[in-house]
Amino acid sequence: MNPETDSLSSAMTARGVRRDLNGTRIKAARSLLLSLILVGGFSSASALARGVIIEIAPPPDRVEVVPVQRRGYTWAPGYWRWQRGQHVWVSGHTMRVRTGYAWTPDRWNDVGKRHEFKAGHWTRDSEGREQ
């Protein structure tokens, strides 16, 4: 056997193995990236569920003119949302009533010297009446 041919064939084999390893590394990297994206999505969703706690109190609520609601609709009042390091007003809006439920509006609760945001949600109406 020719030593030059042997070294050439081993280089090709080594290159082929490197390609195979790179392909494996790419697959592993893709799997890891997908896992991180999924975990990040779940943790950000749970962060939203926990709410926002800040040290800056929201300004006083704005006065809104609440339109007369048609039967089957209710008013969700406006609130201050924390966005990009500042309070931003979100205007109130009309929404469809859920029979047997009452709307609890978005609000800020004082927790010591901090302020915690609680998102608005529907709660079971114990009296079973429509709003």
C-alpha cells in the first residue's frame, strides 16, 4: 500500500466522521434550542399568571364615560398596565356576559410598599344572577 493513499483515505474518513459528528451536533443543538423555547414559553406564561409586582404606584384611575350596556353585555373598566417600565392606560370596553359569572376588574393591590397587578377575570356568581 502506498502511504500517501492511506493518509488520503484516512483524511477522507476523518472528514466523513467530522461531517457525521457535525450533523449529530446540529441535531442535538436543534433539540436543545426547541426545549429551551418550550420551557421559556411555559415559564413566561406562569410569570404572567403570577402577576406584576413593582414599587411605583399606578396613577389614579381615569374617569371614563360608561356607555349604556345592551342586554347580555357588561363593562370592563379601564386600568393602568405596567409596560416597558411605565404605567400605560388601557381603556375600558364592553364585553359579553357569561351567564352565572361576575366580572372582577383588573386592579392593583398594595402589598407592603409594593404594588401587585391582578388581571381581571370571571368568577362564579354565587347568586346565579346575570350582570
